Amino acid sequence: MAQLSIAQNTPPHEAEQASNPASEYAKQQLTEQVLRQLDKIDWNHVDRTTSGGTVLYTIPVVVHVLHNYGVELIPDTTIYKILDSVNSFFLKTNPDTVNIIAKFKAVAANTKISFKLATIDPRGNPTKGVEHIFTYLTYAGSDQVKVSQWPQERYLNIWTSNSSSPVASIYYTPTMAAYSPYYDGLVLNYGYFAPYPGGYIALYFARYLNLPYPCYAFGPATCSDNDGIPDTPPCNDDFYSCTNIYDTVCDTPNVQNIMSSPGPCGIMFTYGQGQYMQNVLQLDYGKRDSLVTPYTSAVTGVNQPVHDLWPVADFSVGSPSIGSTVPRHFYCQGQNVGFVNKSWNDTIVAASWAFSNSAHVPTSTALSAVLNAFHEPGWVTVSLAVTGNNTGTTTLTDSNALFIADSIATNALGYVQEFVPSVGMGKWPMFNYYGNGFKWQLINNGYFDNTGLEYTGYDVRTFPENTTGMALGDVDDIFTPAFDLTGFGDSCFLNFMTSGATRFLNILHSGDSLEVQYSADHNYSWHTLETLRRDSLFNKNGVSDPYAPLSPGDWMAHHISLPAAARTAYSLFRFRYHPGADSTGISMGNNFYLDHFNFSGFPESIAMTEHMPEGLSLVPNPTQAGAYAIVKDKVAIQDVTIIVTDITGKCVYKMHENTNNTTEKIEIPATVLPSIGLYLVHIITARINQTEKLVVQ
């Protein structure tokens, strides 16, 4: 069961709206209009066991199930049941009304408001009012999850998620929706669809219709009448317990009221509350009046029978690694992979599977799941055809369902990948798991040539499209071929070049990161070698427009010394990018580039000496340990002397070497650079006399 909590005072989103003077004024105006209508009622002569009239207000509903193929992928039948439960409280058909105490039995009312799943979608196509959306946003507890919104004036949009946010729900009242229509609707944790006992979930449907809490000033011995509704008595938060329903403090607070007690003892609305919500449905605040017009009923099909629709074929691949929510679509030859039928929209009576890549099980008619293995490397094509009862068959074919790594490792000695599309890239799978715009791709831009890899981190969407579907929470992977690294001995560096920028000037605020990881056990477990962030990721700092490197000077070298555990006969590597976002969910990242992947016995900056100018170069510089002095001349160097002094001129290291090379690499050990600071490195040869600064961090 999901761990849920509820803010029993003003919810966070409503508090934010209160800081907007225009919105606060609209909220006040709406409340005054509704209360003026309530004042016209003769409370002494009304039959309070009804809602006073025969009109039934039916609000069309669509439920967007946000999922990552986990427990949050609730069945459609569960949605039907919870909506029936909500309606039972609004229509006073819930069986526990018999438990209402005598004092409030007379005011318990049928609100004459119901909620029904639409049978026609915004395009005029038949629907069951439920759609499944595969997305990492299921874990986000913010307005950013409100993707695929249907028109707010025709549908109540509900999103179900698996958020661990401390606030269990997000709702928009009519005045909030008027100022932020692209956020209108409810977000509910999938755990609500258990269903919870009592009117727990009905409270949020009522808040969508602006129904206030009876209490506002919560605190010990504080009685308040916040809602202005005559038949809801003053109440106090101290007595929100099913065991205190007869307490005489605050004139017997009605803890059995759904708006007073979001728990198992909330089982009723009052006549006045029903009238309040009906009045809201007649006012043009947040398009609430448009929800219940005859035209809306017709175009959403709420008064039509539910269609027997064709199924939507769908399946999941494998399962995330322990402790991870990232999909797993990369395997090695011969490893078992599970495929689970996740088809929906109809009752599935038959299934037919087909698999490529010399699958151990090439075809299957298993209705629920298939366990398979593949003996041919490369991208696997999976086809699933499902048949619904009394409808027909639909087929889903995915030619990039998963990737099988070659069982034969590539010799890492001398290996260099410049990401030319036709040169070995068939063994470098890139995964955009959620099919969005934040992804890895080949690009005509690189360090040595015009090819490389780009992570498209710049969100090109504009307002209001970029108000939902934030980058934060997404993850995208590149996997390398398997490498045989046993030929390197004790010294082996994983080298690559990068170029990147953030969208904002202050890179300290960026949440982007790149994890460089390895697996030495055929993809069963992964270990992080290094995580690049901030200045190690964004060497070009802040760039407001979409970034692209223009010259070799826009790139920076990276080298990772591989531990013995990573230098096996079958080592895999993974580059995992996590995009970030600001506090509102808007992407802060920009485009990021990767090129010149290679292995060497030296760091990248040293391995690239053939591209360095003549004279002295120090790499890496700055350094956190030792460094190398690279001396290059167009003729052979006979003798070379190196002298290292600190900033005071004191000599800390000196050596002389006889050689006969045009390029000489001389190590400056970390032990001769005892403290952080600035050092001077002097090189003397027959043709070169040069001094360079070396910074130790």
C-alpha cells in the first residue's frame, strides 16, 4: 500500500494562488457569489434529505494512468470501482449512511452531482475515458505530471501517479484553474484506488468544485466556521477522530462530514454543501459551468453506453534492476528476458507473440507472459497481437524493443570511436526509454571531425507546452560494446572528449549529471566510475540559445583510471544522462556533446599529444595529483631538463633525461607537489627554453 499523507490545512497549490492578488480577488468573488445564493434559501422549510430539485449534474471524466509498468499501472476495473464509490458519496447511496448520528442524519444530502467516464474523446473517437501513459513522470509530485490534458471545459482530468511526494494529491479549484488552465484537474496517488474507506477520495472531487473545508483555523480549542454554510457546524482539528463524533466542543463537530474528516468516518455531504457545489457549476470560474451543459454531455458521450472497444496492444520488457526505476532493455546473448502482456482497453481472450534474433522461443500464444533468450546480437523485434472479446485483434510491433550485446568482446588496445554512423555504431545502442525530446543522437559535430554524439538537453518547446513533461526524472543511456581490457596491465584509462553548456548563467544551479559506469558481470550489476556535474559537465558555462561547439577549443578532455575490477575480458560501459530542472520544473539544461571515446595507457590529454603544438604543455592542468610535462619539437630532442619551483622560487623537483624522440612525456609525481597552489615548470632543451604555470587544486 502506498504511504499517503494529507495536508489538512490550506494545500500547497492553493497557498501559492493566494499570493497572486488577482487570483485571490477572484477567489473572494466566487465565494461571495455562492454564499449570496445560499442566503436566498429558506433553511427552515427545505427538505434537507434531498438536494432540492431533480436536476442531475453529470461531469465528464478522463483518467490518465501515468506508469512505468509498476504497481501504479492500476487496472481499468479498479478505476470504475473507485468512481462508483465517489459517486455513492455525492449521491448519498453509500451504505454506511446508516451510521450517521441523529444530529446530522437530517442534513445528510444527495448533492445531485455525479462523475462519469467519457465515451467520446476530444477527437470524436470512442473511448472508455481511461488512457495509459508510459512515463517517468509517474514519480513526480508536481503539476508537471499533467501531460495529455483533455480540454478543461469538457472534462475533469485526473492523473494517477506513483509519487512519493508528502502531499498525496494535487487539485485545482475553479479560480486556480482560471489562471492556470493548463494545470486544471486532479493528481491522485495510485494508492487511493485501493479504494480507501470512507469518502477519502471524494474530498478532492469536492475541492475541484471549490467546496471549502468547514474548519480553517486549526489548533487546540479553536472552533471555526470557515465555509459559511449554515448546516455545517463549527469544528476543531482536535476532534477529527471517529471516536469523538459525540464530543460537545464546537457544538458537536460533524466529523462524519467528508470535508471535515478525510478518513474512514467521512461519509456524508450536507444539503448546503450540495447547493454550494451546484452553484459553482453555474458560474464561469475555471470553465466549471461548461462541464455540465447539454453540448458537453453530447460531445463527451456521458449519457451514452460504454463502447466495446478494440484492445490496445502493449507489453513490458524485463524489469528494472534492484533499487532502480529505469527500464531495462539491454541484455547479453543467452540471458533470460521476461515479456509481460500489458494490453488494455478490452478483455483480452487471446495473444500471439513473435520474436527475432534467433529467440529461444520464436513464437508463443501465452496470454500473460513469455520468458525468452536471444542468441543473435543486435536490436530485437517483438510483435504482440491481442484479441478482445467480441471485438477484434490489434498488433504492436516494436523493432527496438531491446538490444542484445555481442558475446565476443572487442579488443580495447588501439580502439577509438569517433561516432561515425557507418563505423561500428551498430554495437552502440542508445535508449530514449520514454520517447521524449531529451535523448542521445548522432550529430554532425565533433572534436576531430564532423561526427559525434549529442544529448539534446535544450527544451525547444514553448509556453504552454513546456509547462508539463519536465526533464527532471528522465534518464537516457548509451551502452558500449563489450571490451577485452586484459592487454593493458595495471594502467588503463577510459578517455573521451565532451562539450556542454547549461541554459542558465549560473552552472551551480544545474541539476544535470552524466554517470559513467561499468559492468564486469555481463550486465547483471553496474558500478559508477565517475559522475560529471556542473563545471566538469558544462565547460562552456551558461548559454541561453541551443548550444553547439564551434571549434576544438570548445571541448574538454576526460580520463578515468579504470580499476582492476573493470579491466576484464568482457567489460561493458554505460553513459547515463540525467537532465535537471528548476523549481518550477522547467528544464535548465542545454545540449551536451561526447566524442573521441578510446582506451589508453595514458590520460586523454596525454594520448592526444600528436595534436599539440611544439613546445611545453602540462596535462592535466589544473591537477589534483601529479601531472605530465609534454615536450614536443619538430626535430629529435637529445637532452631535456625539467625544473619545478614553487611560487617563491624554491626548487621542488628537478630531473635530466637523454632521449632521441620528437615528443617526450615526463612525469611530475604527485609527491613533489606537496600542497595546493601555483607552481612553475621550466623546460630546457637545445631548441626550447620555456616556462609554464601548473595549478594544483
